[in-house]
Amino acid sequence: MNSFISPDNHITIFFIIAGAAAFGIYSEHKKWFGKLSGILVTMISMSILSMTGIVPVASNPNIKVDVYNMVFSYFIPVSIPLLLFSSNIIKIVKESGKLLVAYILGAIGIILGSFIAYGIFDLGEYSGKTAGVITSTLIGGSVNFIATAEILNFSTNPLFTATIAVDNFVANLYTLLMFLIPSLAFLSRFFVKPKKENSSDLPTKEEKTSFPITIERIAVSVFIAALIAGLGKLIAPLLQNLFHTELNLSILIITVLAILAANFFPKRLQSLENTAFSIGLWMMYIFLAVIGAATNIQDIFGIGLNLLWFYLTIMLFHFLFMLALAKLFKLDVYEVVISSAANIMGPSVAAPMAASMGQKNLVTPGILVGILGYIIGTFIGVSIAMLLT
């Protein structure tokens, strides 16, 4: 079926993609659809437009859409370095305290839970790759979700969009549960007493410098990200030939180079972090809009139930694992729920959760361990997928 907008009408198609991304971001900011993720709003919007024939379907092999190909080729390789400018490992280890211990336990629980879910639920021939992608997003976040899917050549599979849909639904429910945990008295026996120092204001040594977004910082951020992406694209084919693998190693190499840059030049990149993250996040929304154009919603409903149980199994084991080890590692209830939120939902949820629970001195560590998830999530997800495939 021919679409209303021709595949050759490049500017109009990009206008619609950019519109879907803006709609998702704006709707999440305004809470138009409650707790529904802006990512999901963007993808559903584009899915409806493609299924009704308004824009070309991205998954149709008989149609060449240059705009879609441009987004696939350039936006993800450039957006990943932009999103990793703040991934300074030394700073994370120094400043995270007990929350780092809790976060690592949570990540181990997710890994073990993934193996258990894989053994119980059959997701077909792509079970191993799906387990890897799910593990990467639950340890890290959307950055790792996209990167792992690209490395595994999984981003055009129907399970990819179904996984995003289930991920958003279950993660939101899990976050609500985490807010309830401190008030459940029967669970208190599993934790040490809440630490007073976490809820008190400690004097800060210096005010955090603010680095507003400027044209100079935009230019430099994009240049550095493009440089890292270009180097990754040059190195990846050499390694793929060396190891005789079909994996898309370019994204993996770009991730490694971005992390190395963030750790070798932390002071140089500090002033660019806010600018780079904003640009990178927008580029990721654009990419997910195109993924939405490749989506058939009927596929999601057909395979979503097994995925839902897969997710619930991982999350349940993750939390029970942390609960069982909390007293051994001297963790209080707030350290457990905030680190768990950093695992499942990332720093954007962990930090405000810490603040709303009165744990003021866990706000920054919540952000830092969430960033650690960005660093390690992709590597763990790809490793699990390779092991299970």
C-alpha cells in the first residue's frame, strides 16, 4: 500500500518524525497522559501514522525511505557519546557510598533474574537477544536498550517495540511499589535502621557550577560526539573481521571510546554535560520515532503477555535478592529502594525519589549510580545475549 506522503518527500517526513519526538517529550513534561513515558507516546504516534498509511512503513523492505536510513545511520552513533559525557567512573566510586553497594547487588539480582526468566518463558528464537536487551535496560536505561538492540541487530524485530511497551508499563508500576516499601512495617526486619546522616543536610564544600546551553557548547559537543562515532566506525570493521562476528561492533566501540573520553578528560567535558545530554536525548527520541514507524501494534499484543511475565520475574527476583542481602551489607530501606529505582528507572527517577523521601544526601549518589548503569548496562546485556543465543 502506497503511503499518503511519498517516501521521496524527505522534508515532510522529517517534519513528522521531529513532530512525534516533540509531542512525546512535551506530553511527558506536561503529564498529558499521566505516567505514560514520552518515549512510548512518540512511538505509538508514529506507529499509528504508518499503519494508517500517512507515512511510509519503516519495516517494508520494498520501500526505500532515505530519511529513515539517515536516522538509523547517524543519530544513534552520535547520540550515545553525547549521553555518556558524564560517565566519570572515579567520581561515581568515590561519592556513591553505600548506594553503590546496593546498586551492584541490584544489578546482580537482575542478571540472575534474567537467566531464571529465560529458563521459564519461551520468547521464540529471539529469546536470548530479548533477555540481553531487557537486562541492559534494567541495569542501565534507554541508552543501553537502544545500544544493545543495535549491536545485536535487534532494533527492527517486532519484539523490540513490544519490549519497550512492556518495559514502560512494568517500570512505572515498580516505581509506585518502591514508594510504598518504606511504609510496609512487616519488611523492616530485613533492613538496618535508617541512617540519620542520609536525611540531614551536610554543608557543601562549594556551589556546583552551572553550565547553561550555548551555541559554543552545542558545536563542541556535537563535534566531539561525531569524532568518537567516526573513530568507532573506522575501528569496528577491523575488529569484526578479526573476530569473524556478525555483531554490530561499531556501537560497542563507540560506547567504549565515549567512556574513555569521559574518564580521561572529565574536567574538559564537565561544562558540556548538560548540553550534550539534551541533544543526545532528542536524537534518541528521533530514532525511536522511526522505530515506531516500523511497528505493527498487533504484533505487540500477540507477544506481549510472555514478555510481561518475563519482566515481572526479573523484577521480583531482583527485589527479593536485595531484600535477602540487605542486613548482611548493612543497607537501610531507603538505600535499597533508591538504588533499585536507579537500576530499573535510572537516575532521573532515583534522584527525585531520594529527595521526596527526605534522604537528601542520597540524591547525588542516586544520580551517580544511575550513570554507572549507563556505563555497564550495554556490556552486560550484550554478554548475556551472546551467552544465551
